[in-house]
Amino acid sequence: MSTLAPVIGTTDVTILVYFLVLNSFYALLLLLSIPEIWEQTRLAEDEDFQRLMQSDALPPITILVPAYNESATIEASVTAILTLEYRNYEVVVVNDGSKDDTIERLREAFDLYEIPRIYPETIPTQPLRALYRSRSRSRLLVLDKENGGKADSLNAAINASRFPLVIAIDADTLIEPDALLRLTRPFLLGREIAAVGGTVRVANNCTVKDGRVTDARVPTKLLPGIQVVEYLRAFLFGRLGWNRLGGNLIISGAFGLFRKEYVMAVGGYQTSSIVEDLDLVVRMHRYLRLNGIKYEMPFIPDPVAWTEVPESMAVLSRQRERWHRGLIAAMWRYKTMLFNPRYGRVGLFAMPFFAFGEMLAPLIELLGYVITAVGLAFGMVNVSFALLFVLVAWGYGMLLSIWAVVLEEVSFRRYRRFGDLFRLLLFAGLENFGFRQCTVWWRLKAFVSVWRRTQVWGDMTRKGFGKTSIAALLAVCLAAPCRGQNLRVGAWSSYEKVTDSQDWSTLGAQLTVMSPQGHGGWAAVEVVGRFGEVDVTERIGGVWHPGQKLWITGEAGTAHQPVFLPSNTWEADVAGLVARRASVGAGYRHWNYPVGPVDMFMPHATIESTRMTWNVRGFISHSPTQETDLAISLQALRAVGARTAVSILASGGQESFFNGTAIQSLDTWSAGAGFRYTVPNGLKLRLDATYTHSQPILTRGGVALGLERAF
């Protein structure tokens, strides 16, 4: 222990100095950002410059919009982009082989028609399926291509672009109306601009109308709320401070304007990179420096775009792990630029900062935690030093986050309510307690992924701006699992206590296969116990999705030894959207019992409100006794969190029931409640409790449990 003590003490002091230097450099960036904000604000408010930005002197721009499975937001985003306040621009949207109905939504929303390709493929990309123009929007060009990733989509859009400046915008990004005018400001000042970046802000919890953020609010949830503080810190002084140092390495892929000739000179976006924006900017720095071309890559704070950030730990962890994995790959690939005076301030300052201050930070922070804990446990580090370590590593960073909030409040002040300011300060403090440690762990996982040579993007699940209708999804779910997955496995079990009879039980499983177009099929088996007897049923079914707003479902089944179950069944259902948040449909069911068939007609409708979904169904059945039974049910589903939902069910009427010898009409009413939860790994859990009062027989109550997993 005596020989270990000096090692631990020296290491702890070294790590303490590391965090002191790192956070002091962040403080320097904060100080440098203050005159930058003042200068950019002065230019933005200059009257002569305002008139210049409304003139024909503005350079023409091509807006590149890559889209993959963006049906939730694509129409609103493209519509907003097409109404930007700018004189001369075009929009190139690239559908990168989406598995959802992104291209169908574009066709319907913008009245697309196919045209031949007349431009050269300067940068190689995945094959093009079709090229479309819009009858209603002359600025819009849509490319439909095989899947190749975001970088490949941007390269395809660059090939099709006509103008000298290109701006890459994510399909889920909402741009403020005057953002392009503000973003082109450096080009009008006669400076040699190679690229320019704008501010990206968090849209979660904001009011969005017609593709515009009309009321900026700070999220009330912890995860997106802390990310608001992160984005403020990263953009307001993280990148703005680098303007004075001349070493911006990141032009955000969600909102960055580039000179096309330089992008094409370096071969476009690198398809093998998972952080294509960082990779492109570093390659442009290298190319321009090696060729002796004068240039600037500034960051402008007042052009603003809004994007949705993850609200679940699973999605956020994949995003942060991917970002850090890309940073590691870029630093290794361009390691010859480190401390190389040939690349000027980029090589001497920016590259070392990102390599040692960003890339290695999680490793050093973990080492600091371990060394401090071991030192405290064996008395090699005193408590005062441990508190100093926490103060420098956490407290200094917390102070910088608070200053970022203050900088926002005194400069741009997008959040105008006191409650929003309070939440920003609260999240700035809470960030260091749990969230910071999670990000360290996620970034550490990136080193393991790089070691294993993992090249995976990870899914970014989005809810959409202003909720996309789930009425369509409910329509598909009438007799099948939701579309959008290739394979689903489900299992369920139930138990019911029956008055004056043996208890009922079921145990079943189902396998579902779906195509990217929404067609699919399934097979299920169920063991049913009733009246002291056990039977086994098998069912097969399918869903056909002939159009954007229509679903047709069919299913057939048989029983092995039908005692109380129908010997065979079949049913069909047709459902479709009639409004953005409403669907209607009708089903027909035929149950073939030994004493004769029971036929049932089932009209249904689904309506969605802000957080609620209502489903009403009618049941009109005709039995061999020539009686017509009528019943109705109402189900309400409410989301109470990102992963959790609760439901209630009420029904009443007459029920045609086979008691083993004859079809009997029972007067019934039922009530039930359910709970739904999605585990981060994708497993869905369902728990339901029901009670049915039936006359003259078969009053019962019980519970049901279901599991489902997509692969």
C-alpha cells in the first residue's frame, strides 16, 4: 500500500488538473463568445444590411433533405421549408429506401410526377429508383433511391442540385422563416466562406403549427430538458467561441450551409462515416489548407432550426454512443493533422482539443472516479481532495451550464416565461447527478464498439411534431399486430373465475411477419380451457394495405376437438382513415358451431385526441335461434408516459353464447382496465383485468397477461 499511495495521489492530481484545464478552456470559449454575440446581433439589426438581405444579391441555395422512415414529420417539414423567406432556392428531398410510407406521403401531399434524370452522377451513390417534380411546388425535386444511409442520400441530392450553395437539413428539422436570410449573411460581407453553421434548438414540448415553432417551451421531462441545456452550451459558446479561434470542426448535419464546389472537391459526404458532418468539415479543412485556399467556417447564432431530441434512455444512449464512436473514428482517421502546423489553428488547437478534451474525457473521468473511490477506501486520498475533485469536475461544469442559460436569457431570450427559465436553471444543476454519469458510460461503450468494429447507426424513434394520427395504426391492429416490423412474436395467458362453473383459462402464442409496405400475415395457436374441457385452436390471417388510407384484414381458424368452441371460423374487416385523427370500418365474423352458425356484423370507429384514443365497436349477431343480439363496447386508451399507457373498457348488450348444447342469448355488461408498458429493449407488456356480469349464467372476472417482442 505504501508504494501504491504515491501513484494514486499523483494520478488523482493529474486528473484534477486535466478537468481544471478542460473546464477553463470551456470558460475561455464562453468569454470569446460574448463579443461574437454582440457583433452578430449588431449585423442582424443593421438597417442597410436588412435591405441587402431582401435584394437580388442573395446567393441561390439548394436545400438537401435526406429522409429515411420520416413519415411522421415529412409533410410538415417539407411544407415549412417550401415557405421560407428567401428569394432563390430549390428543395431536393431524398427518400433513402424508407420502409414506411414516406414516399407515398410526399406523392400525395405535393402531387408528384415522374421525370427523367438529366444530370450527371458526379459522386457515386446507390441506384436511383425514380425522380419526381411537383405540380403544386415548382421549387421541389424528390429523389427515390435504394437505401444507402444519410451520407449517400446527401451525395445524391448534391448530384441533383443546381445552385452553388447547399444546405443539409434533416427531414425532422423545423427551420425558422428567416433562418436562410440570416445564414447567408457572411456570404454578403465579401468573406471567403467555405461553410457556415446555424443554431439547432430542442423542439420537444414546443407548440408547432404549420411546420413552425410558434411557442418555445422548455420540456418538463428530465431527459429532453437537460438536452436543452446541452444544446445551449454547445451552440451558444461551444461553437461561437471557436469563431475567434478559427477552428470550428462541426457544422451541424441538421443545419449547415456549404459551398458546393468544396464539398464535391473532397468527394462529398463519406458513406463509411457515422458522423458525416464532422468528417466532411475535417476533410474540407484539410483540402483547403493543403491547397492554400483562404477560407472561413464561422458559426452564426441567430439562424435557428428546431429538432426533436430523444425522450427515452434507450434511444439517447444509442445516439450518444454513435456520436462518440464517430468522433473516435474521425480523430484516428485524421490523426496526422494533430499538432501539425501545416493545418494552422485547426491542427494546433481544434484537433488536439477534440482528441484530448472530448474523445478521451470519458476514459479520464472514469479513471478519476475509480482512483478517488479507491483512495478514499484505503485512506490514500482525504475527503477534502475528493470534494475538490467533484467540485472541479462537476461544479465547474455546472457553473458553465448556468452561464450558458444566462447568455441565452440576455441575448436571444427564446424562452420568455419565468417557468421556462426556472426549469433551465434546474436542469443545468441536475445534469451532473445521474445524467452526466450515463453519458460517460454511453461514450465508454463507443470505445468497445470501435474495438469490435461495430458500424451501426441505431434507430432514432420520433414522435413527430403535433401528433401523427395513430388511428391508422389502430385500424391495422383490428386483427393483427401493428405494421412497421418484419417479425413479431407474441404470447398471452388469461384466467377467469366463473360463477357456478369451472374456471376458464387460455394460453396462446402468435408469430407475425410484416413487409415494409404494410402487408403481412400471422399464425397463432391457443389452448383454451372451459367447462372442464380443453381444446386447441389454430388461426392464420393476413392484412393487405392497398393504399395509404385503407386496410383489409382476413383470418380463418379451426378447433381440434370442438366441444364448446366453433369447429371453424373466418372473419374479414375493412378499415380506413376518414380524417387525420379518425378511422371507421366494419367487420364480419362467421362461427360454425355443431348446432349451427353464428354470424356477426361489427361496425367500429376510432377517434384520437391530444393524449387519448377512443374506440367504439358495435356487435350485431344472428344465431340459429333466429334471434338478433345487439351489444356495444367503448375503449379509451391514454398515454401517461413515453413507454406507458393505461386503458379502460366498458360494454353492454346481448351476447350469443354456445353452452355446449345450444346457442343461448345472455344479457351482459362488462368493465375492464388495462396497463401497457414498453421495455427499453422493445418488449411490450400488457396486463388487463375484467369483470363481466351475465344473466342468467356465466358471471365471471379475471386477469390477462400479454407479451410481444419485435425482431
